[in-house]
Amino acid sequence: MRATLRAPRSQLAVSIVAFILGVLIVVQLRSQAGDNGLAQRSAQDLTLLVANLNTRNDQLRTEVDSLERQLQPLELGGRSGTSSLIQIREDLARVRAWAGLDPVAGRGVAITISGPIAGPALEDLINELRNAGAEAIAIEDVRVVGATVVFGSAGGLSVDDTALHNPFLVRAIGNPESLVGSLTRIGGIVAQLAATYPDAAVNVEAIDRLVLPATTRDLSPSHGRPRL
């Protein structure tokens, strides 16, 4: 395709050069005719004149080819630079989304918890989701990130100082089959919660599309700095 695009450009450049040469030849011949006239020139003079014009024509063609060779890497470099910039932006958006800085959407599971459970039990549920491959988690409207704090006793839970009412919802984005299978397997976290908190109920449902909010926490480190 590049060769196909280059051929018309090369032909156009050569046509322009040929046109300019034609004009120069006409001007020069008319000028010479006005001075002494071509009829006054010998065959040797005319041969030399044509040879000089052909030489100049070849020089111009060579210059056109040289400029086109210089243009090609610049065009390729521009396309490559644009592609790299697009890739960097896509990678940055992906990192921001999964780090919790931006909202994220996808398939996953919704876990409805009714009845009293304590903070450590909810933390165990979150850890089980992570181990099962959850890529993003939210408890109600609070995005779970590395600094998220779950606190409270049964019936008085809070996440990042946001009180959780009964019932409350935990959502996780990831492969629904893997997440449901891990949570509901025999001896899994759902079975453990049922045994430890008989007054609580945990319902797990696969969802085709979830939208999780961005975190409202400031994730900038207080002491560490990126090592470049």
C-alpha cells in the first residue's frame, strides 16, 4: 500500500519537474532565438545545449528521489509516534481504572448480605474475591482499594467511615463463573459465613454488566516517590 501511495506522489513530482524544465527550455530557446536565433547555432552548439538540459533534468530527478527518501522515515516516524502515544494513553486509562482512580465496568458478581456480620468476616469475603480473580470491588458506593478500611462489629459495620445498612451489596468485576464457583464451593466463604453467622444470609448472583465507582480517597503516597 505504501508503494501504491508513493507512486502517484513520485509521478506528480516528476511531472512538475518536467513542466518546469519545459518552461525553462522554451524561455532559453526563445531568449537565444531573440539574441542570435537557433538558426545561427551550429549542430555542435545545439547538441551541447540539449545535453546540458538533459543533465540538469537528471539532477532534478535525483533531487526529487532524495527528498522522497528523506520524507519516508519522517512519515513512518510520525505514524509510529502517534501509535505509541495512543498505546500509552490506553495503558494509562487501564491502570487508572483498575487502581480505582476511574470508574470501571464489566461482568462480575453481586453479593447481597442480609443480617449481622462483623468486619473481619467482610474482609475475608473481599480477600476471597481477590484470590478468585476479582479485578475491581465495591461495597455499596465505596470502591475498595489498598487503603480501604472495613471496621465494626456485627450489625455496626462501616467501610471507609461509611456506615453499611442492612442489607448491603458487594459487587466485584471479574469472570462470573470463577467468582461464583469460588465463593459457593463446599467449605468456601459463603458456607463459612453461614456457619459463623446463622442469622445472616449471603446471596451470590452473576451479573452481565456492573459499573463500579471511582474511589474518593487520595491515593497519593505520603512518603514514597516513583523511582524513574
